[in-house]
Amino acid sequence: MFLKNASVLKTMLLLSLFALSACDNKTEEKPTVEKEIAVAVKVHTLKKERYPIWVDFSGKTQAVDEVMVISRVTGELKARLFTPGDTVKKEQILFEIDKREYQAIWDQKNAILQKDKASLGLAIANVKRYEPLVKEQLAPREKLDELLATQKQLEATIQADRASLETAALNLEYCDVKASIDGQIGKELVLMGNTVNAGTQLAKIVQTDFLYVNINPSAHEVALIKKYKSSKHPKVKVILKGRNGTNIELDGEIDFIDNVSNTSTGTVAMRAKIDNKDHLLFPGTYVEMKVFVTDELAVIAVHPDQISQNQQGEYVLVVNKENRIKTRQVKTSYVNNDLAIVSDGLHEGDRVVVGTVNALRNDVLVTATEVDNPIRTK
């Protein structure tokens, strides 16, 4: 009995020792530490560079020269001597107004002039005959004075006749309605056979070899353009966007900047003159315009897509020396579709993240691959 109890006791003791040993082994196990995985990103290392700086605006085209063709006399419109849409030349005859009445008036005025000229000739001859007679006291002085007065009266009458004939000639000439400028003519505004009056509008001519584009930048933008422009007349690119990227692009230059700003809007009137010799753009068209400022300033700049917003303002993501992401708050002095000039927050040598990578935040470990400058130059 004693031996049996001793055997049980020994077994229990062995089990207790095994349990304690298992507990000691469990407490000695160390937790597994997960290895940090680096995120692959693309970066561009900043340096001061000279970029062509263009400022973007929206504007509206305007004809350089535009005139309304009008009738200067009254009469029946007899003929149209152009095709609507034609390019016409200055002094080209566009319309004909019935000339018969004006021709008759001219003939009448001319006949009166010729009659008075004949009378003047007779008066001059009489004066020449009487002058020696009066000198020899063979004819009274009063008769000569009378003849001289008649001569002067006829001379004045002839001057009036000539003026009247000139007016009749002008009216006759105005029956041929001519273009006053070179340009493209529209359709006729009065159909043939109708009677027109002096001042009736007949058609419109616009000069479209060149066009104006009017824009209204802010006074601050104008000040920057004036301060940094590389040339007296900054060049421009005017773009009319079409479907599927079929854009029309024309070149020109700024030819006018107003000397006052609009007190209600704070804008300044500015105008460009563009070459439109192929007549691709029409007056009154809304277009986009890029104004070239300079390419002589060395600046720190990033692509606008690299800039994000948070509660503190604008920021970019940079990769530090330990290859970890850092958020860098920045200030920009100028932004267009292609570049953003950074005035504060970035320095030469900073590696700025290019493109978008999900879940990037401060202190994330990355593997950085250097890529080309994402700013597109023109």
C-alpha cells in the first residue's frame, strides 16, 4: 500500500515539474517584429531653373477695322457687284444706284455753267473794248464801271455754278457705292429693286487679316507682366479649342495696355493683335490666350499636380535623407497650367514626390526613383 501511494505521488510530482517547465518555456518566447516595407515613389530633385513663363487668359476677338457700307444718295438699287463673303478691295464698286436722275442734274448744272462762261466771255470783251475809249475820254466812265460790275457778277456766278456742278458730280459718283477699306464683305442688307435713302445700310466689311483679342487681367497681373516682361510687346498665343484636340493656334503680340484700372472690378483693359491671314478666326469669337512674360528668371518651381491642399494651405510631399515622407507647407507666387513658382517652403536639392501614390503620409518609408522634371516647357 505504501509503495502504491509512493508511486502515485512520484507521478504527480513529475507532472507538476513538466507543467512548470512548459510555463517557463512559454514566458521565454519573444514576439515577432514585422519588417517595415518601403513604398516605391518617383521624385524630382529641385534646382533653380529658367522656365518660359506664360500667363493664361480668356478673351474675345475683334475686327481691326470694320465699316458699314451705306448709301449716300437716294435712288433705286439697281445692281450688286460682289458675292457675299468675298474679299473686296478699297474703291471696289459694290452696288449701283439708278444714275439717270443724277446724270440729268449734272447735265443741267453743266449747261448753266457753260452759259455763264459764255456770258462772262462777252462781259470781259466789252470791258476790253471800253477801257481804251474811256482812257481817251471817248466813252463815259459810268458805262465802264457798269461793264466791270457785270463781269465780276458773272465771275461770282460761275464760282457758284462750279460748286453746284461739283455737288452734282459727287452725287453722280455716289451712285457707284464703293468699298472704303480692304476686307471681307457680308451679305447685302437691302435687296435689289428697293429704293434706298442717304444713310441706308447696305452691307458690312470687316478687315480680318489681323484681329484684336481683348482681355481684362487684374491690376496685379498687369504689374507683374510689366515688371518681368522680356520685350516691349510680349508675344501671345491665341487658341481656339475644338473637339478631339483639333485646336487652332495663332501668334501675335500685346499692342495696348490701358493706363487706368476699372474701379469696380480691379481689372485693366489689355489687347493683343494677332495674325489671321488665313481667316481662320472670326470677330466676336471667345478664345484662350497665353501671354509670354519671360524666360530669364531662375526660380524654384513644381508642376501644379504636385501641390495639394490641407487645413494649413498648400503643401507638397518630399523625401528626406532617411527616405521618409515629409509634408512641406509651401507658398506659391505664380501658378499656371504648367508650373507653379514656389516662393517659400522648398529649396534646391529637395526631392519632391512626382505623381500620386495612395496612403502616403508623414514618416512612411519609401524607395525613391529619380525622374525627369515634370514641368512641360514650350
